[in-house]
Amino acid sequence: MSSEERAAGGEMREAATTVAAQDREGPPAGLRRLDPSQVRLRRGLAGDLLALLEDRCLLRAQLMRAFPLSQPAAWVALRQADGTEVGLLPGLDGLDAESRHLAEEELRLRYFTPRVTAILDLRDELQGGRSGGVVWDLMTDRGPARLHMPNTNEHIQPLGGGRLLLTDRMGQRFEIADLDALDASSRRLLGRYVWL
């Protein structure tokens, strides 16, 4: 994840927290709480996402989760193609069936995170006689994958409840949904880098 994505995520969390805290009073100045029943999502001819609101139509609309890891079903931001935020949906409930289907599809693609079912191998990646990081050979719910992790301290993120998020140098994400569900060999390999 790039520093721009982290900064945008921080802004999203801050905005959603502010909206949630002031839910009864309405959103603060500059933020707009969107009523899901008033938002229509459709596909344009080129496959882009269109958002039809009471007061405008957005071409190439974007959807982003405010809390993608801890509360993936709550607070979804609707943005213009240039990243300008239009408003926040409290969730997907209340959208018509087609809009909800399109929103779920967009979010699934944006936050594609295969689940790790087994760790097959971990080995140091040598570059010029020095460690260039760790290579992970994984089995996921989407098939085999190889992960190149330059720094285990920054690329293994505990999510609580026995969950871990693994990221590689290209920003790909993989989730270990339950440490206890991993087989003994996977846990032994993971134990080299994570306190179990």
C-alpha cells in the first residue's frame, strides 16, 4: 500500500468516525451523509461505474471502504473519478438490488485479498550476498501464490482475533483469517517471524 493510499485511508477513517459520532445531528460541514435509498449505481457503456444521486450523475465513480479491515460492511465513501469525495454511505443496506450487487462487485475487486490456507515455504531472498527479504510460498483460497516481503516488521499486520494481513513489495494483500486453523507445519514456518 502506497503512502498516498495510507493517507487517503486515514482521511477516510477520520471522516467516517466524525460522521458516525455526529450521526444524529447530521454530518459536519464539508461531509455529506448519503441516503442509500437515493443512490443508484449502474454500469456505463465502457464498463465504468455510474452513480446517480438526487442532484447529479457521477461518471467513473469510485467506492472505498472507510474501515476495510475492522468494519468492511460499514461506511463506504463515494468518490468522483479524480478522488474527490462526494459523500459517505453508512453501509450497503438500503441500496436497490442492482446497486448493491455493483457496489459489492466493485469493493470485492478493490479489496481483493486471498485467504491463506497453508504456508508451504519461507526462505530468505538473497541479493548480492545480503538478505533482500523473505519469499513466501502460499496456498490460498484462490490457488498457489508467491509473496516477496522486503521487511517482515512492516509487512505483517496483526488484525486481532487471530487474523494477520500480509503484504508484499507490490502492495498485494493476503489474509490469514485464523492462525489456529493453520496446520502445524504452516504455524512452525510462520513462528519464525510472528509470535504465536
